Amino acid sequence: MIRRRRARGAAGVLLAGVLVAPGARATSSADELVRQARSHEASHEEDVAVRRYMEALAVDATHADAWMGLGELRLRLGDAAEAERVFSSALQRLPSLEAALAGRARARWAMGRHAEAVADLEAYATLEDSPSALRELAGWYGADGRAPAQLAVWRRLLGIAVDHADAPTEREARRMVRALVILVGGGDPAASPIDPDPTRRALASIARRGG
């Protein structure tokens, strides 16, 4: 009887150690589950992949790849509302997971929540200094018919391209700025300043040259 009690006590201590102090072992287990999830995705076994990502998060709720994998998979499956919830939960757990901002932005855009989507993608693009995110943001503004905002984003892209000596992006941005300056016309305060002071005249000259 005494031996049996000791055995049960030892098992309880072991189980408690697994549940309370996951540490490196839990992270390793979560890594393996994420690897399996990606393999199932590649085999178009999306339901199994979802389960594996969720199992990984049950093991390690701070596993960034599991959060991103689950959110992106939900979005690809057309469940934007669930993807938005996943990315929001990821940001609550991991505020520094900036990629989740971009994921949530795309989910919100798919849901028709354009203002929130733009705010998320703008924040992500600023944090990451990401030309690809800015291109996407400019496209969203264009889709919403917000040409002045689209022009402002392409000017930001032009500045980044010049700073990083990215000639292809610089050429593309200059073309877009020129086209949008013509489209926006009087709606562009840089190209059509109300107060023709020297600074505004300089901005207008830059705008007319395409940046």
C-alpha cells in the first residue's frame, strides 16, 4: 500500500512538471507540431493542419510560427473572421509579433472593415519600413478611390527607394507619383498649394517632377 501511494505520488509530481514547467521541451514539441501542420498544408489536408497548429498553441501559447501559420491558413480557407480572431489573440500574447498586424489587416480588409485594415497595415509598414506593405496599402487606397492617400503612400515609397538606392522601385514610384499627381490635381496640397510660400512652391515643383 505504501509503495502504491509513493508510485502515485511520483506520477503526480511528474505530470505536474510537464504541465507547469514546459520550457524547452514544450517549445520543441510545438516546433514539431508546426512542422507537421505545414506538411499537412502542403498535402492539402487543411483540417488536420488546423488541428496541429492548435495543438502547438496548446503546448506553447507563445509560439509565433503557430499563431502565424494558423491565422494565415484560416485566411486562405476564406474564414476571415476566424483569422482576425487568431491574429488579434496573437498580438495579445505577443505584442512584438509585428507580422500579425499585417495578417490582421488582410483579414479585416477581406471582412470589409477597411478603415481598421488600413490602420493595421499602416502600423506594420511603419514598424517594418516595408515597401511591399506600402505597395499593398497603396493598392487598397486605389481600390477605395482614395487617390490623394494613394499618392501619399507612393511618395513614401519613393523616399524609401531613394534612401536604399533601389533603382527599380524608384522608377516605379516616380511613374506612379506622376500619374497620381495628374489624377489628383487640385486635391494634392503639394502640387497645388493654397499659400504659395517658398516651401510650398518647392513641394509643388517636386510633385510636378514626380517626387
